[in-house]
Amino acid sequence: MKALYGTSDVLEKTAVNFVPLSPISFLLRTAEVYPDRIAIIYGDRRVTWKALLERSRRIASALAAVGVGLGDTVAVVAANTPEMLELHFGVPMCGAVLNTLNVRLDPATLAFMLQHGEAKVLITDTEYADVVGSALDLLNEKPIVIDIVDPAFDGGHRLGRNDFEQLLANGDPTWQGYKIEDEWQSIALNYTSGTTGNPKGVVYHHRGAYLVSLSNMIDWGMPRHSVFLWTLPLFHCNGWGFAWTLAANAGTSVCMRKVEASTILSAIREYGVTHYCGAPIVHAMLAFAPDEEKRDIRHAICGLIGGAPAPAPVIEALQKMGIEITQIYGLTEVFGPSAVCVEQVEWKSLDLQDLVKRKSRQGVRYTAQEGMAVLDPMTMLPVPMDGETVGEIMFRGNMTMKGYLKNPEATNEAFEGGWFHSGDLAVLCPDGYVQIRDRSKDVIISGGENINSLELEEALYTHPGVRLAAVVAQPDPRWGETPCAFVELIDGFSASEAELIEHCRTKLARFKVPKKVVIGQLPKTSTGKIQKFQLRQQLMSSIFSD
């Protein structure tokens, strides 16, 4: 190795000057510096940072005692309760991989994920016992099941022999049995809907989790001891990394099982909430809440919006409430948020219409994401900064997944040319900000949930009267987007819109069901390919003509 700085010495990495990056370190420091500050609020429950560390160590030691070790998967189906936050630290503390699963999925999809991820332990809230139980019935080899029994939820039933508090009772609050040796080690597994076939398992590393946690603070300007309201599901990209961010921030997490406008606004008043984030539906819910529910909110609040940009009326209503909205952009494959629409000082003088145009863009790369570009996917050259030439958004850097679990072909395809290909088509504005023009993968983002249009089309094709089906996104003031299905029936067959919607309900999770079905001839190319762009145009024309 060639010497540096003109000396003959070779300076080596040692335990003195190099430690693998892991968000676990944030918890250790905050519990040391602020042991008695409140980490979690949930109803009448209060958890200090010292207690959170002790409970996380109990989880780690108890999981190790039942055979969970390095690289094993611990799956979780749970609401936004303290247990979910504790598991974000306790599971990786024993070297295992945390796999938080969407509570809205159907049994077959859950079963696939449990099997594909080789879950050794499943920790599940009793609220979801029916769907989880049905998923377990589909498995030949079942994981160890541990129930979260929340006194705040009335109903459900247990599936396992032990509950979460029994698990902790068997744990050691001082346990330090495992040390992170490699920051490339897997910390979490998250599934994405993708566009074809089964969901893909996206694997995160400790280094990326550490860096997204800090970037969340930096790029949102979060001051220390922020009060964060969990309107965002913790199963979405590990709460976009904010489960770990709040440990770095020494802030307070306010948890809630149900996301409702009245509950959110009450929590904002009672606990002095300073930050929250979520899909467009959450922000619209607050913007259009009754005036009496908005009273007496007199402090500044920051909101992050992911998915579709908020419409102007929503932003205007939120600003009147003292809520400042920031647009972020990302995908599961890049740890959630990897771009942010940074507000420039000169934007303050713009009128609302121009301000919304600026703030609704996907923006620029996160601080800790090395690269974000809009490239021609054929040449891999940057598009000009003209706001017109369309290319594909691509990322690379430390906030990019390790790859897709057990799917090297998909990983290689996603990383072709040395960049992660998002599949989202965009332009590069003259000021360097990225703005999406279309989604090449035809994924519909509704209420923060990804809906695979192909999956919905396949469900429609199982109806005996359907000849052709195509699903596109339609704008929705509440959900951001909802699926709209266009269906061509077999000659001589009749079926109503309501019948086709009901048919989809028997095949899909409720949030994936189309809100509208248009029956008629579908536009096709000379080779018979359905022209979805014409369907989108037809849909938009009908919306604006109403």
C-alpha cells in the first residue's frame, strides 16, 4: 500500500479510530445523556429513554434465548405502539433482521413474506389475529408466535403461547451480548409491491439506517427534543427511518393506534407536537377538519409529505393552521426518503400558486445520499436542466439497499449502469430540482400505500366476463391517487361497475380495490397493446369536464 502524506507510515483502521455505524448507538447515547426524558407517550403510558434501552435489551436477550441470532428474521405485524419502537432497537441488538409487515395485507401475501423472509419469530398485535392466523394456516413451517396484547385495544385474540410482556420478563435489562461487527450487516427487511410477480424483499444495512436517521434531522431542520406524532405507519420503510431518528434527536414519540383528525389535533394540543409526517391523506384530513377541532393550536408545526404532492387548497389550509409542509421523495429501495424539496429563502416572497408549484417538486438529494440524477436510461447520460426533457430518476450512495432478498436478477437489473433505477420518469428543472412526470412502473400510490396495477388487472381477469382490463391512477383529493379500472367485456356478456368492484373485493386487500370501473372498448395499438396513456387522458378529460 502506497504511503500517504509523504510518510512511510501506513495508517490502519483500529478499534480506536473506526466503529461500524449503527443507529443502535443513538439509543445508547441518548439513554446515557437524557435517561429521564420521555421517549414515548402512548395514552397513559410514559417510557423514558433509560427504560427504552432496558426494554430493548430485554427483547434482544430474550430473542437470543429462544435461538434468534445473526441474520435471523423477526417479523412484526403491529400498530404504532411503543412495542414497535422498542423492536426497532431490540431486534438488531441481537444481530437479527427486523421485518415490519403491512397490517393491511391479505393472508396470502403475508404468508409469502413470512416464508420468503424465513421469519424465525413473528410478533403480532392481537388486533390483526384473524388475518395473521389465516396467513399462518398457509405455512408448512411456522415461526414462533408472540402476541402483543394492548389494553387499549378491545378485541382480537391470541395466537401464540407467550405475549410480549412475558418475553420481556425473561430478558436481561443489562444485556450486552452482541456487538455490531460490520455496518454492512442487515438491519431490516422491507417488502415492496414492485410491478410484476411476488413482492420483493428489500434489505437494509446498519450504515444506511444510521445515515438516513441523521439526514432526516438535517434535511428537515429538526431541533433537539422534537415532539414527533406517529401518523406514519412504522411498517413503511421503518417509519421512513424516524424510529431511529428520534433516538438521535433525543425527542419524544407520541404513538397512536388510530389515525383520525380529531385524535391528531387533540394530541398536537396536549403534547405540543412539533413534527409529523405521512401520506397526502393525513395532511388533507387535518386541512379539512372542522374548525372547532383546530382551535387553540398556537405553536409552529412541521409536516413532511410523501407520495403525491399536496394540492394548493391543502397547503393553504395547513399554513393557516401554522403547519409548514415539506415535500420528500423516495422509495423502499433507498430507505424511504432520499430527496427533499428544500425551500429557498427567496420562495417566501412568492404568491401561493407559485409557492405550491415550487414546493410540490421532488427536489434534491438527501444530505447523506451520495447521488441523485435524472438520466437517459438508454445512454445513462444526464438530461439537460430544461424542465422538459424526460429521464429516469436514479440514486446511488450509502442510503441505497443492499439488494433484493434471494433475487440477484432483479438486483442486477435495478443496479444496472452503477445506479439504482427508480422507474420514475422526471425532468430536471433549471434550478436543479427534480420533478416527476410519470411512473414507468405503473404503481399507484394511494394514501401512502403502493398498489400494483398489474395485480389489480389480474384480479379483474378472473371475472368470467372480462376480456381486457387496464388500471391507471386517478387523482383523489383525499387519498392522493386511487385506482381506476377500464374494462372491456366479452361480447354478449353484461356486468355492472358495482359487480366488478365487488369481485375485486373478494380477491384483494380492501385498499387495492378500484374506486371506479369504466366499461367499454379499450384503446389499443396495431399489435393489440392497451394504450394506457389514452386512458389517463380520457380520465383527466372526464374529471375536468365534470
